[in-house]
Amino acid sequence: MNKHISVYMLPSSSLEVDSAKKLFINTPEINILTANNKTSCFDHSVLLIHSGVIIDTPYIQKLIWKKQREPILLYGPIGEIRVAFTLPCTDFIAYPFNKDELAARLFRVAPIHIQCSGGQRLSLSSDLLQGNLGFVSLSSPECDLLRLLVSFFPEMVKRETIFKNIFPNLSPKSRYPDVTIGSLRKKISSISTETVTSISAIHGSGYRL
């Protein structure tokens, strides 16, 4: 999982940026910045936008609709959550922020990069995995499983850990995680001309990259 995240904010007031910066003043892994350039700000890790700004500014809405592959975390009054999810956002968080919740959501939506055996990288942003042949959409379990494998790299992820974190309602004897791994392997091969660092099955124990 990403060790450092650049977060560009489009706030409704500078006080919101100041409050976010204060939350992470002792957390070097998360860098809060102001998105003062309307176009280049979309090229960074995560865009954090006040829901009122996106709702009231057609220009920003237009940019975002064109940039749906970028991870976008909206924030604002909890009453705006329904409206927020009619827009192409990745997630929503209530404001004022809770530090632990904001950090967890930022790490959840931030892009991750996976190194291929031939030097090529795959990038996962939101539910879209990109390789040199294009994009492929992943299901929610596939996204979560890939992120979990990356976060444990190079260690093995035990089956118990997979069930606990991704499939808590399934029987420990379920083969669904294996089916998900198989689907993930096929999707990776469809967007890359190189072989990704193998998702290895450790018989009876788990998986690792």
C-alpha cells in the first residue's frame, strides 16, 4: 500500500485546509496541499473536494466527469451524502474530519503501483487497473484482494486474513477467494504484455505477490 499520499484539496474555505493540515502535522505519510490549479491538481494522488464546491461549480463538475479514473474523496455536511454519490466520487466523508477515518479513507482510495517482472508497472486507481494495453475494471472483492496482497508484499497473506478482511460472511471452506484470484489473474493478463509478479498460491495457507 502507498507509504506517502499527496492530497490536493478544493475547499469551501481556507480553514478547512488548515484543519486538515493540523490533523496530519505529525504524519509525514499524508501531505495536505491546496489545489489552486484547476487542471494540474487532477494529476496527483487523491483529490479532496468539498461537496458544496462541486455541487455549486459547473466547471469543476465538468472537469471531474472527464477525469472519472482519478480517486476523488468528497467531504462536507453528512446531509449532502446522497447528492455526493450522484457525482463521480470514489468516497464521501463527513466534515469536521475524524483523523483516523480520514486517513483510512485516503489510504483506501489512493492509487497503488505493482511492479511487473519486466520492469513495467500496473496502477490501480479506484476500481480501474491500468497496464500498457489499457484499463480493466475490477470488482470490489478483486480491488480489496489486490490491495491486501500489495500491502503484505513480499510476505504471504494467510487465508484466515483474507476471510477476516474481505470475506467475513463466508465459510472458511468457501472457494470464492480462489475464484476471485483466478479472475484477477485473467484481468491482469488482458492489460499487460508482460507477466506481473506472480500471484502465487501457497497450498492450504494463502497467497502472495
